[in-house]
Amino acid sequence: MGKIIAFAFIVLFSTSILLSQNVSTGGKEDLIIKGFLSTTLFAQNQLFEFGNGQNAEWAATNNTQNQWFYGGDIRNSRLTMIFNGPKVSSDWKLGGVLEIDAFGGFNGAGAYSPEQPYPRVRLAYADLVNENLTIRIGQAWTPLFGNVPVSLSHIAFPLGYGTAGDVGWRFPGIFVYYKFDSNGSPTQFELDAAAFEGSWSGPGSPITYTDGGNTGTPQFELRLNLESKVSTDTKISAYVVGHYDQVNLTPINSTPSVNLTGTAIEVGASLNAGDFFLQGNLYSGQNIGQQFGNMAQFSTKDSNLSSTGFWFQAGYNFSKEWSIYAFYGNENVNKDQAKSLFGNSARLSNNLMDFMVKYQFGPLGLGVELLQSKLTYAINEDTQSGTQIALSSMYGF
């Protein structure tokens, strides 16, 4: 894997050369290289989690006493290699995807570290395709990962991710997608099913496959998708997905087993009507911290933690170049359960708002965003507010 990552970054920083040449592989497949270069210059008046800059999601308890600070972030930058494989029979065709970004941490902690982020593997899977049927093996997005808010600053960590209704994650597993024959109808249906590894925040270690998720059952999800072309300039889509898993909160070689059941249901929809755009989703579940539900909190006892979240985003294109987007998301966990599990540090609810003005200049997108989080903690149920202002660019190739 180290050689693959090294090769990928050579490709990333030599894109202009590769695009003007033929790219050869070791097999019979064609290779398509795509991705984007992302830069965000930001200012914040509060510390955020999962971090500051491009992965800021909610205002943290550590405040800066209203002192603004600023920085630059390139970690959203992404490289995707798509392998268009050969036919292996009259019915089956192969393919695959390898995708990386720069959210693998920093090279050290000193003055030069912020400019040297490490790469991170996002996706790595192979596809077997037979007309309407696709079987995917490897690390891919779970069916619970649905609509994605539009943003130029929050891409790898989308708006509302783990804190305002946006859930789902990527895991190694087996994913099956089947498109039903539409017989010329403008409405199409697809059924997705997946079984993939579990993950939890203890007991044991996720990176040695000994944590509660790996000693429980695999995760299972089923999703039904609908897409319909209402008119020449109007399209709608919708989906519903269910989730089930069990984690074992008893360490390996210990008894008795203490199983914690994770369940979730999510619905989402989007509308494209001329220059107008609207999308969103709603979920409700329990014990799904591994899927960025429960405001990314993990039950550590034989006790459930439930939550509900939603978000929606509206957009409008004034022209081919200018557009605006407005986002609002909210998430709430069960207060009594959260306080019992985490005490004063429990995150109870969050309101997240984002407004973006975007200018598209060919493959280059420029955007100004205003992000605000209002998070309620268990301690005195105080609300912690934080604001981020971001100027971002994204060059797609």
C-alpha cells in the first residue's frame, strides 16, 4: 500500500504531465485519473471539532475569548484513479477505484508541519459488473451515506457530518447494487445491499480488529433508490435505507458477552428544477457512532444512545458562473442517556448553518462561506457558539 500511495502522490503533483501522455497499467484496463486541488483560507473565533479549517464541524468547549485566528488548509485535495477493466466473459466486466486525500495527519507538530499533511486512503475496491448488477468488493461508502451538501470548504468532512444529521462512513465489505429495468420509463429504481466490517471505540483496538465492532456482528444495510425525470429540466431523487449491527462490549476472551445493538433508518431526497436546487435527509438511530451518528459519541456501557438529525440545503444558479447555497442542520441525542454515559462532557444538540456564494470559472470554483455552529453541552446545558469565514478554491481535473 505504501508503494501505491507514493505512486499516487507522484501522479498528483505531476498531473499536467500525465494529462498530456498515455498512461499505461500492468493489466489490460484503461486508467482514468481525476480529482481536484482544494485550498481554504479561513478565519475562526472558536476552536472546532473534528478540527479547525476544512474539517471544522462543531464549536468545541475550549473558547478563544473572542480572539479570531486564521489559517490555510489544503487537505481536501483529492486524487481518484478509476480502472476501467476488461471483460472476463461475455457477461462480466471488471473495474476498480483507488482514492486518496490528504487527511492522514501532519508530518510532526512543529512550525513546518501544517504544510506537510500525510495522504489517506479513502476508497479501494474492485467491481464485477453484469449489465444491471454490480458487485463491489473492498472499502466503499455504505448505503447510509446519502446526499452530500454542496460546499467548497467542507468536502471530505461535509457540512453537518457527525453533528447535524449527515451520517454514513466507508468500510471494507461486499456491496451489491441492482438497477431494475425501467422499460423506457422516466422513473428508475435501484436496490443496494451491503455487509461490511464493524468498528467501535473500544473495548480493544479498531486498528488490530479487536474492538467491540469487530467482535460483534458485521454491519448490514439495505437501501432503495428512486430517480425520476419529471420534465426536460426537472429531476427528483429519493432514497430510504435501514441499518443493523451488534457490537460486543466485553473484551476478547472474557465472558459474558454484552451486546449493544445499533439500528438506524434514513430518508433523503433532492430536487433539481431549472436553476433551483434543493436536497436533504433525515435519520433516526441508536448506537451508530461508527456511522457518525449520535453526534460521534460511543456508548461504553450496556446502555443505548439514540439520536435524530436532519439537514437541508437550497441553491440557486443566477448564471453559469454565479450561484448561492444555504444550509441548515440540526441533531439531538437523548439527553438522559447521554448524561448517564458521558456526564458533563456529553454533546446534546447542535444547530449548524452555512451560507455560500460561489463563482465558477471553467474548472475552477471560488467560494466565500460563512459557517456557524451552536452546540449544547450537558454541563449546565450551556450553548457554545463558533463562527468560521472561509475563502475556498477548487480546481477539478
